[in-house]
Amino acid sequence: MDPYAKPGERKVGEHRPRIEHVAPEKTRQKNRQQRQAEKQQVAAERRAIKKSARRHLQRQLLRDLDATEAND
């Protein structure tokens, strides 16, 4: 540590504090590829939910249009 460093510069290198507020044993066990695969899996699941919702709303819209045309 440099004794003449400014207060913000003192904790650099090996003296830098590590982020430990997240479960450290879980974050250190995963490598980059595993984290990326997990992220892609979550994104795919969200896309599937959105796709399902769009299909549901489209069917509902068509049903409502058919019902209004039948009443006319």
C-alpha cells in the first residue's frame, strides 16, 4: 500500500475489498460459460411466456370479434 496515496486509491490491488454480500461460495463455483448458459435459459423462458401471452391475447381478440360480428 502506498502511504502517500489518496484515500480512494489506498484499496487497490490485493488490498481491494471483495464483494461478499452475495453468497460467495455459489458465485465462485460457476464459471463464465455456466453463468451465460443460465442467463440464456432465463431469457428463453421469458420469451416463451411472452409468446404464449401474445397467442392467448390474439385468440381472445378473434373470439371477441366473432362475438361482435354474430351480434350484428
